[in-house]
Amino acid sequence: MERAQQMPAADTGPVEEVERFDAIIIGAGVTGLYALYRLREHGLSVRAFEEGSGVGGTWYWNRYPGARFDSESYTYGYSFSEELLQEWDWSEHYAGQPETERYLNYVADKFDLRRDIQFHARVVSAVYDERAHRWQVHLADGSRARAQFLITAVGLLSAHYIPDFEGLDSFQGAWCHTGRWPAEGMDLAGKRVGVIGTGATGVQLITEIAKEVGHLTVFQRTANYCAPLRNGPIDPDTQRQIKASYPDIFKRCNETAGSFIHKFDPRSALEVSLDERLEQYERLWAEPGFKKWLANFYDIMLPGPANEDYAAFVRQKIRERVKDPVVAEKLVPKDHMFGSKRLPCESGYYEVYNQDNVLLVDVREAPIERITPTGVKTRDAEYDLAVIIFATGYDAVTGALNRIEIRGEGGQTLKDKFAKGPRTYMGIQSVGFPNLFTINAASVGNFVRAAEPLVDWVCDCICYVRDHQFTRIAPTSEAEAAWTQHVAEAGAKILRTQADSWFVGANIPGKARFLLTSPDTAPVMRAKRAEVAAKGYAGFLLQ
Ligand SMILES: Cc1cc2nc3c(=O)[nH]c(=O)nc-3n(C[C@H](O)[C@H](O)[C@H](O)COP(=O)(O)OP(=O)(O)OC[C@H]3O[C@@H](n4cnc5c(N)ncnc54)[C@H](O)[C@@H]3O)c2cc1C
């Protein structure tokens, strides 16, 4: 295999230098860090390029007040090192962003990962050299690097998105997107602050900053079903129990559809008596995290009467917490099914709207027309603001890929190829882009549980190519077509595709509506990949 080295670029003469590696990874979030660890362990020379100045990805960029897990902390951490599991103490059941960022820095240091990561290194393009079977990567600073294998660990929610509001340039106050929160923080104390967006991030942020701002205006397009997080510290006894039962924790996670620790009740909500049903709803509602969702009757996650029954229960919970019935009705979701979007978890969100200094503006009723020098103008009114915060989410999955000019065989771009939705084989590879592994959408569930086995699979696949002295691997057209059809057909039946959410690209104007992730459960995906590998990478062409 190639050793990392500086070589003159053959096509540009001896002056410019191109560093050469076996594999290049784009991104140093949880996926990129683990891929780096694994590939290095297999003896490959690897370089990871990361736009940020530190490791962590999501947990590096999202420094907004209130940012925290909805996964149980100890189910989210890496499982690959027993030593790491025993050394690291999670302080809360649902850790906040600073702790998760600290954890990923600890991992990077413990496994000496930084020496192979280049920070402040934004990849702007990646071009496949068909003669050499190598990817050439170009960075924003003009430097270049080459490798046989390219892994895009660029994140599923990393391409932050701000709607194209007219007049933003003219705004005289401060503004930022939650996914680009400045490391030094923002001074919000006593100020007139506007937040645009009430998804999972907006819900966390609003709850936190409502404690310090002078006045808060929340611009809501879609009301969401939100549920109490009920976070708390992990006491020493629980800490010991967690550390003693990691194998069991991971086993349980690996058995569930979304890799969370919660298992659905196999009973239908409608087969038990009304009393029993309500007792279970209430009991689980009082529990922390996603239990009230993912440990409930299985059919609340299927479109139909059980889902609607539970949605009615949750709507009532919202109404009970908001004093003004007009405001409460605005906060009650009526345009999508419960569970068709990831459930935002909150710690006092609805009570914020009982504060005198908080105003909820429904931008479905009166859309935002423009940003003015002094605030936001909707169809009906103007709002004076010193700070605007965009909690407007991400151009999910394909967004981060599209921001890189990825050119494969024949000069075709991945962006053009994915214009009507991703066309891949198992989300991993795409015809015409050999040796490129697009693993930025490992999971929409409990992420790391699904990312680790996916990275393992990709690393094994790369070793297979290496050990059998192949130069390239890419899917067959038939395998890609069948997978793409499967995503469309199976995807149409699941709850996740029923709402206008980022899962199907509906939050980005002009983006083709297509399920951006696998419609299969995590265990099914693992089994499918294992079968493909066992058959000598069936569905892939190795040359
Ligand atoms: C606010 C928030 C809360 C979340 N909470 C949870 C949770 O509780 N549980 C859960 O399971 N998941 C959660 N997620 C999902 C989360 O994104 C994943 O858990 C996980 O962090 C993704 O890791 P990743 O390494 O694949 O991608 P990311 O963490 O997004 O990292 C991708 C990295 O790639 C870099 N990059 C992208 N493009 C380029 C380029 N062109 N050049 C160089 N570098 C580039 C980015 O800078 C980034 O650092 C949350 C997401 C968000 C946004």
C-alpha cells in the first residue's frame, strides 16, 4: 500500500506537490474519527480533512445554548474500546454539547488520531483519475492530496441552511445559524432576540435563551410534537451499573429498529382497554427520553388509528401546559402524524410561552417577507430585533456532498447524478464513482450504534479490495437500480416519509422529494451488508 508521502503532481510539473495516501476521509465527526481509527488499524495510510478547527462534527459546530443529546449518553458513545468505555464517565443521562465535544476530543487524544487530521481544511472538489484509479482532492487553500479510496464522512446534518430571505445583508444587528454558533458565544442578555425555526434545535435553544433575553420573538412555521426529556445527573451507583452492563446495553440497541435502547411494546394500542392504554401512555410520558415514543405500543409508529390516538394524547399534553388557549392552539401540531419527524425532547419549552416577554408568531398565517435593517417584517407586522437566530436546519445528507464538486468517471458530478434523489447501492457507493464511499447518512436513529458497523463494513471492504489486488470497486448498475427502487417503494410505506421534513428533502426549496436514508431497520441493514460481503461483495464490480 502507499505510504503517505509528498510527490510532484505528474500533471502539473514538479513545483506543486500532492500528498498521497491509501485513503482520504472528509470530516472528523464521530464517523470520520472512527473510520480513521479503523483504517489505520488495518495498516492503511490515511489523512482526514476537516473544515473546523477541532474534532466532533455536529458536537463541534452546534454550540448553541441548550444543545444536547436525545440519545442516552451511554448508548451513543463508541463501543469499540473496552478501555474507553470504562474510563469515560458520562455525567448526565442526556449529555450537553460541551460534554460530547470533550468526549470526542478525549477519543482523538487517546487514540492519537490528530496526527492524521488536517484541520481548517475544507475540501472543495474531488476528482476521480480514471487512469490511475485514484481520487484527487482539492482543498480551499489550493493544496491537493490523492488516495485510492475516498470516504465522505461529511455528516447528515452538517450543511447548515438559511432560507434566502431578502434583506439579510441590510440587518444591522447580530445574527447566526445555530449550526455555526460562535465559540465565544453570543451576547443575548437583556436583548430583543428573534428565533426563526421551531424544530428540535429551535426547541432546545428557545427554552434556554428565554431565561436571559429581554424579549423573545419566535417565528414558527411548523408546530412540532415535543416531549419532556426529563434529564438528570448519573449518580455513582448508576455509573457503576452502566459500566458493568455495556455488552447488554449495546446488544439491546443492536436489536432495535433505530438502534435506541428502547423496545416497542409488541401489543397494539387498540387491542388493550382504554384504561390500560391511557395508563401506559401516562406511565411512559413520565419516563425520560424517547421511551414514551419507542417503548410504546408498536403501532403508534404506523400510519393509522393508533398513531392518531397517541397524537391526540400528546396534543392534550401541550394544551395543558400553555396558559393562553390561542397560543396553545398554535403550538399544537395538526399537519403531520406523530413520529413522522424525529421527536424533539424539551425541558420546559412550552412554559416559555407563558412568559410575558415571549411572543409566538405563526409564519404560516403571516409569512416572513423580508429582513429589515432593524428586524423581521412579516405580511402583518414588523418586529424590532437586536439579534436574529436561524434555527432553520440543514440541507440534509446530500447537502454536504453537493457542496463538494465530486467528479467521477466521464467527468460526471455526484450532484447531477443525485439531482432527483440519491442513486446508490445501500447508500454506500454509486455507479461511476469507484472507490468512493458515501457514508455520511449511517443512521437516522441512535447514530453511533449504526455508524460503527457501517464503518467496519467499509473498512473490511477496502481491505478486501487491497488484499485481492483489485484497483477499484463500484456497484453494478443493476444493484444500484434495484436499491434505488427499494428506497422509493419501501420508503413510501414508512412514517418518516409522510411529513414534509428533512428526511425527504422537503425543507429545502427545489430539492427533489426522496427518502435520503435507508428505509430498512438497522438490523436489516447490517444483515444485508453482511450477506453482500459473504458473497464476495455481490452487487459490486471489482476490477
Ligand atoms: C443539534 C443536533 C443534535 C443531534 N443529536 C443527536 C442525538 O442525540 N443522537 C443521535 O444519534 N444523533 C444526533 N444528531 C445527529 C448527529 O449529526 C450524529 O449523531 C453524528 O454526530 C453525525 O456524525 P458524523 O461524523 O457522521 O457527521 P458530523 O458530525 O456532521 O461531522 C461531519 C464533519 O464533516 C466536516 N465536513 C463536511 N464537509 C466538509 C468539507 N467539504 N471539507 C472538510 N470537512 C467537511 C464538517 O465540518 C463536520 O465536522 C444530532 C444532530 C444535530 C445537528
